[in-house]
Amino acid sequence: MARELTSIFVAATALVLLGFAWTAMQGPDAYAAYVALMTRPAATVLHAVALVAVVYHALTWWMLAPRAAVVRVGGRRLSPRVVLGGAYAAWAVASAIVAWFVLRGP
């Protein structure tokens, strides 16, 4: 049940990110105002709580992956640990790609 409640934070995070995109399209003044709103101390605390909730949500999803997806190779079922390891590896690769785009600079 705790995992399902974290979905609220996942949705809220998505809305905050959409807010950044929306205000960026509205112009520099609107974007600056949104950034100022999102960097207030109360918002920072909420972002920290959301981060913990979203990470918990993601980790519990990965733990469910071996049960939700039966992967067969050559007619044999892969070990749940192999499926979980593959999921974590894919997550690490995707994170590295995103980090490369974000951190490489203009």
C-alpha cells in the first residue's frame, strides 16, 4: 500500500516538470518566477520528500519486475536475480545517458 501511495508523488513530480516546460514557453519572466517558487524552503522540503518517495517507488517496481515478467531464453526461465540485474543495468545505462546530456554543458 505504501508503494501505491508514492504514486501521488510521482504524479506531482511530473506536474512540476510540466510546469517548468510550460513556463519556459511563456518567456523568461514566467520561468524565473516559477524557479523562484520552486526554490523556496517549503518547496525544497517537498522536493526532498518527493525524491525519497519516487526512489522508493522505482526500487519497489524493480523488485516486482522478476515476478511480473517471466523471461525465457532457449525454453528455460531466467532466474529472477538475472531479470532484476538486467533491469538495474538498463536503469544505470539510461541514467548515465541522461547524466551525459545534462552534465556535458552547452
